[in-house]
Amino acid sequence: MSNHVLKPGVVTGQAYKTLVNAAKSGGYALPAVNVTGTNTINAVMEAATKANSDIIIQLSNSGGQFYAGRGIEDAFKAKVVGSVAAAQHGKPPVQLPYAGSFR
């Protein structure tokens, strides 16, 4: 077990490096699960919480486009907008002291 502490939610930059280093020093894998919508995002977050595990939620380009829906004609814009919307969905709505708060 490592002594690294990160806020739940979207992790970028130095915080991402800290997350990867925590996995390396703790000797555990950092799984990345491909999602396509809110149902799969919620399932992944629930499983990670129950397992008290770090997780990477990832979207393929087409997954981001699917998440955005058919209303955006520009495929590239749809991929970006859908991926950002999915990342916003994955953020906790309130500040929690730790993931175990839901148990």
C-alpha cells in the first residue's frame, strides 16, 4: 500500500504521474476500462469503489462520438465534446473525504 493521496475525479499532469507511481510502488496494476455511456461509466466507478481500487475510465474516439450523440455533424468535434462530457460525468458531484463514504 502506498502513501499517495489524490482527490477523486479527473486526474491530469503531475497528479497522473503520482497515480502511476503509486501503482508502481504499490505493485498493482492500474486498469483502464473502455466505456461507451453513463451506464458503463457508473458500473466501472461502482466496481472500483467496491474494490477500493484506482481505475482509468477511457473512451475510444468512436466511444466519445457515440457519447455525444448524433446531433453534432462534425465527427472530430463530436469525439472531443463527447469525451469531455463523459469526463464531467465521472466527476463526483460533491467533495468526499474518500470513496468509502458510499458504503
